[in-house]
Amino acid sequence: MNIPVTRTTNPKPRPEDETKLGFARYFTDHMFVMEYDEGKGWHSPRIEPHAPFLIEPASAVLHYAQMMFEGMKAYRKPDGSIQLFRPDMNIARMKRTCERMCMPEVPADLFLEGLKAVIYEDRDWIPSAPGTSLYIRPFLFGDEVSFSVLPAQHYRFMIILSPTGSYYAANDGGLTTTRIFVEDEYIRAAPGGTGYAKVGGNYGGGMRASKKAIAYQCKDVLWLDAMEHKYVEEIGTSNAFFRINDEVITAPLDSGTILPGITRNSVIQLLKKWGIKVSERKLSIDDIFAASKDGSLQEIFASGTAAVISPIGWLNYKGEDYTVADTKVGPIAQKLYDNLYGIQTGKVEDDMGWTYPLGF
Ligand SMILES: *Cc1c(COP(=O)(O)O)cnc(C)c1O
């Protein structure tokens, strides 16, 4: 495939300190773009300078949010070469999201070619300090000029890149515990909705709860189910795991309200490999509070591409703190982080077949 490259004539200065990148604060010099027309399919793949672009104000996406995104990372190995982590899973999820949103599927080979091409162009931006990686944000939206609430006839697909550090800010790549707000009023996703898909509307609707969480000095929101406000679902934009009496529990996917995280799936597989009991089942917030009180709540952690593994030290519910064990980083969260991030960065041998070397 021929992907023409228009190089920037005005390269940006690289972030000076790789240990202070934050999450998605800097973007690289280039982006991948292609377009779709009904009847013609995907066309005009290209690499361009990362820059603002024109969009017609009546474009459907700006009004009705027919869009989707993905989140993945490229990692620098100790030998300097670059690899991805389970990109086949992102491709499969992107397909399910596109189906849900009535958008054209992005062919796997076209996606991988475009992704490789743009990462290659900006390979010098990929950091190597502990805890860092190149965050990759593919996204697709309908930009037909139309106010009819129907699938668009024209779409744009883009991939932008950001050298990134830890999502739960300010550390040396090591782990610290955070406080999480239990949200019992607003919901993220309901059965029959779009909770299992990575679509913008899910996140816009969640900001009200995030604001509440911040007001209670919490880092993020623990979402409860929409029907009964009783069962735990996810933590912010990560999946949630609870270790009680040596069983690790996470919400099942069958309600359609849980985003099927690639990190979630990897955590479950690693725990099974290590002989740790792991269950995908409903767990009520009351059972968690009871376990906090009687001492059987051993760990809570969140998992996601951005968050990797984020241990939780406190749950805050209506202004009251419930502690998670001794509030310190738990041993399973630490072991998962070391192994997962180790495999991703090539410091731990990948015996799961999860890594995808880019060949440069
Ligand atoms: C992206 C996301 C996750 C984590 O998925 P990963 O594939 O592990 O990055 C979990 N929950 C929500 C709501 C998300 O948007």
C-alpha cells in the first residue's frame, strides 16, 4: 500500500523531561488520516503534519456524536526497538464499536499499515524512561453535513500519538494508591446502550460524576449498575478488580455495560496462569463495604491501557472513607503491574504471545 507522507516543515521541540510527560499533554509531529465515502469505501490514506483541520459546523458528529475511538500504546524495548501490545484485540473491539455505531469498519491491514507508518515517522518521540510509552489514539467520526439522525455517508479516520507517562499523575513510574468516589446517583451505561463500545458519548455523560469525585478529593469514580445502583461496574475509564478472601472478582461482560478492556483480559489470563482464583461475577457495593469493615477486603485495583494497574487505597461513599486493607499497594496489583508493564516494554519475557514487534 502506498501511504504518502507530507512531513512537517516545523517540527516541535521534544518534551525536555521524560519523567514529567503526564498523560496526553504532548502530541507528535504527524498523524495518519484516511476518508470514507459511501459507495467508494476507504480512500486517500496519508501521513500529514499533526495540525488543526477544517470541519464544517453542520457536520453530524458535532451534534449527534457518531464517533468511536481506541486507546493503545507503543513501547520501547531495552534494545531500542518498538513493539505494540495485543493490537489484534484493539482491531476486534474497533469492529464491534463500529457495528454498534453504524460506522464503516476499518480493515485490519489498512489500520496496521497506517499505524506502523505514522509511528515510524515519529519513532524518535517514543520515550524510554520508567513508566512511559507512546499513547496511540485512533478515532473515527461521521463528518457528513447533515442534521438527520442517521448514519453519515462520509467519515474520517485518524491516528494521533502522544508520548505519555503515568495516567494517575506524578510518580516515578512506581505505584501509589488513590481514593475513589462511589457514585450512586449518575450512571455510565445501561443495558442496551453503548457501554461496551468506546464512543465519546459515554464519557461526556460521565463528567458530572467526575466533578463530584474531585470535590470529594477523589481521583476517579466507581460506577454502579444502572438498574439497581448496587453492583460495581468500572472505575473511571478502567476496569475494576476486587480481591476478597483470596478471590479476585471483576464485573462480567454479559450486561453489555462493561467496556471489555484488553488489560482486563490480560489480568484475568495472568491470574489464572499464576493459580489465583479469579471470577467474573456481580459483586455488590455493600459486600465490599462489609469486607472493608471485617478485614477481608485485601485489594482493589483498576486496569486499563492508560492506567496500566492502579491500586486503590480508599473508597469514599457519601463523604465516608472505607479503607482497602492497610491502604498500601497490594501484592497482586504490584505483581500484575511488574509483569504486564514488563512484558509490554520487553523487560519480562512474553510467554503469552502478546507482543507485536514493529521491526524498527
Ligand atoms: C478503555 C476503557 C477501559 C480499559 O480498556 P483497555 O483496553 O484495557 O485499555 C475500561 N473501561 C472503559 C470505560 C474504557 O473506556
